[in-house]
Amino acid sequence: MAQLVDFLNSLVWSKALVYFCLLAGLYFSIRMRFFQVRYIKDMWKLLFGGQSSEKGVSSFQAFAMAIAGRVGTGNIAGVATAIAMGGPGAVFWMWAIAFLGAGSAFVEAVLAQIYKEEHEGEYRGGPSYYIEKGLGLKWYAVIFSVATIVATGLLLPGVQANSIAASLNNAFGISPVITGIGLVLLLGLIIFGGVKRIARAAEFIVPFMAIGYILLALIIIAVNIEKLPGVIALIFKSAFGLEPAFGGILGYAISWGVKRGIYSNEAGQGTAPHAAAVAEVSHPAKQGLVQAFSVYVDTLFVCSATAFMLLITGKYNVYNPKGGFIVENLPGMDIGPGYTQRALETLFPSFGAAFVALALFFFAFTTLMAYYYYAESNIAYLTRKGSSRVFINVLRVALLASTFYGTIRTATFAWGLGDLGVGIMAWLNVIAILLLQKPALKAFEDWKEQRAKGIDPVFDPVKLGIKNADLWVQKFGKKQAASE
């Protein structure tokens, strides 16, 4: 089974996908004249603007939902994996895909807003909706929905569960089997029992855990400040093959940096648009800017915190593709959250490992809830004209089974399944947003024009010639559909 997963990943995650994602992000950034730098103040302002409604949530709530999905095991175990397999240079390529990926994140979020629908009194949207309504390709939309259900319902949960189990085992000696049973029971209470208080509490705690995590990282950096210039130089030299020790794995630095970057920040992957679609805003571009900012928060803040902790304390290994190690500072330590736990223990020996385990639990648990929401949204898309209850119950059982299975499998196998899911979704979604870029870019230009006039931008698809944005037409009282 492991060999099959590795073979499929070699096809999905070829160099073509790595450079495709980088070039797509670069293309959108150039087309919008690097908006991610020019409008950073607007991103911050819009983050706290807007109000929720009976049908949708505020921009900040949608941002929090997206962050809950983005900030997960990829920020801790994923960064460790990137460094272990690609060397310190992989960190630079994680930054690169975050900066450029903000362009892809903006476009997919804007499209999700433009083509969203109202379903049972709530907003629903995502890639399947904009593929069907924007491109007119129902078959493509169905393929994406099925891929998303398989990825977020079966392939990805095991990665989060595996890292939770590993960190709890490292910190407290808890058996992965016990962790698996506990996770299934807790997650089951939420998705079967409707115990929303647990979900709300976890989502409330995550931002504070992230802030605490970053603060601890800053303390470690401050204590080792004399090493910081050398670490920064090591990252940049290794990223371009200028560091002799890592010159032979330059290709791995790029591929693992991009792969783990996309896994962590989800830019272009097609998951975050589900959360972006439910925001109550007056213009799609507003939520696009907010979602672009969430990519920064995930990678430039949380992932960077992990990377600097590992590199500045030296608590990492780097594998040699030909066998053995290029760097072996942690003999016998498996790739994963253990790297970060050992880094924190250099300064906080009494609670470093426990804090990482606790933080990772909340990060990964909220991501598991986000995965369920994404999968359920796509079942809702596929069953819009019929009952989805049976399919949703099947999804719930499958997701819980995948979660338990992930806790008892090896980290390599769990990550292999996760990479497969991310790669399939990325291929399908990035192709779609490149084909459907015109409405998103029109919306961006319209937002800029209204902003320049000093008015609060309001979206009118009829004026822009954007078809099938029916909800927006109804919302602003237009008498004829945009498709006429």
C-alpha cells in the first residue's frame, strides 16, 4: 500500500505541479501588480470590517474559519518535514509560495464569493460552484467535488491525527491507540452529536495558542540572537544551492518547500474558498484580500516561528536522498513534531514538549473540523436536488475511521496520503482559476475604482458583464439576471 501511495505521489507531485503552482501565483501577482504588498493596510482594515447575517458570517469569522483549517500540523510537523527532506533552503520556498500564493488565494476567494449560492438559509460556495457556473463545466465540478470529499474525508485527516498522537506520545507517553480512541469520541460528539460548544471553544482557543506559540519562538530567537544572521544566511544560501552541504539537494529544497507550503497555507488548493464563500461582504474583492492575508498569517508567522526555532537551536535532521543523513542532530528521532518539542525544551525543559503537544492538538483538531466542513459542503453541492443525509452519515463514519487509522500508522504513510489529496485538489483548482481568472480580475479592478472614488465598494455583476452571479443580482434588486 505504501509503495502504491509513493508511486501515485510521484505522478501527482512531479516538478510540473511544483512549478505550476509557483508560476500561477507569480502570474496573478504580476497581473494585479503585487497587490499583496500594495494593499496590506486594506487587508488588515477589511479583516475587522463587515457584519455577520442570518445567511453568512463576518469577514473576520470567515478568516477565523480559514485559519482554523490552515493552521494545523503543517505548521509544526510539516515544517520539520520540509527541512528534513529539503534542508534549510526549503524554508525560503515555503515563503515564496506563501507570497506568490496570496495571488492564487485572492482569485479563488473572489470567485467563491461571486458564484456562491444560498442553500437552506445559508451561503454555500467553493470551487465546484464557480467551475459549474463560471466555466459551465458541470462534469469538471463533479470531479472536483468527489476529489475534495475523498481528500478531506479520507486522505488528509490521518496526517493531523498522526501528528497529535506523536506529540502526545513524546510529551506524556500516551499510546497512539488511546489518542485515536479519544479523538474519534471527541470528533464524533461534534459531527454526530452536534456538540457545537466543543467546536466553538477549540476555534476560540486556536488564535491564542498561535500567539503563544509565536511568542515562545520569539523568546528562543532572542536568547540565541547572535545565531540569527547565520540562520538567515543559511536559509537563503541553501535555497539557491550556494551552501556546499546542501548544494546537492537544491531540487528537493524547492519541491519540499512548495509542497509543504501549499499543504500548510492551502493557497490555490481549493479548500479555503469554501470558508470565503460564506462571508457577508458588499464586494467579493474584500474577502479576497482577507483570505490573501490569512496565507501570510499561516506561513510567514506560524511556519516561520517553527523554522527559526529548529534552525537556531539545531534541533533537526536533514536526510540524504542517497541514504543516511547530511545533518543528524537528533539521532533516532522520527520526522515530525518531536523536532519542535526538542527545540522548545532547550529553553523550556519543564513544559516545552507539553506546550507543543497541546498547541498541536488544538491546531490539528480544528483542522479536522474544517476538513469535515469542506467534505460536507461538497456533498451538499452534489445533492442539491435531493437528500444528502445518508451520504453525510457515510462521510462521518469514514472521516472518523481515517482519523483513528492515522494515529496508528507511520508518519511517512500518513503524510503520503495527505500529499496525494492536496496534490489532486491543487491540480484541479489551479487549472480552474487560471481558466476563470477574468471575472476575478474584473472584480478586483472594480473594487479599486470604487475605492479610489472614496466610496464603500459594492458589487454589481450586471455592470461588469459577469454572468450567473445570481445571488448578487437578487441581493441588489436587479430585475434581470446577469446572464441575459
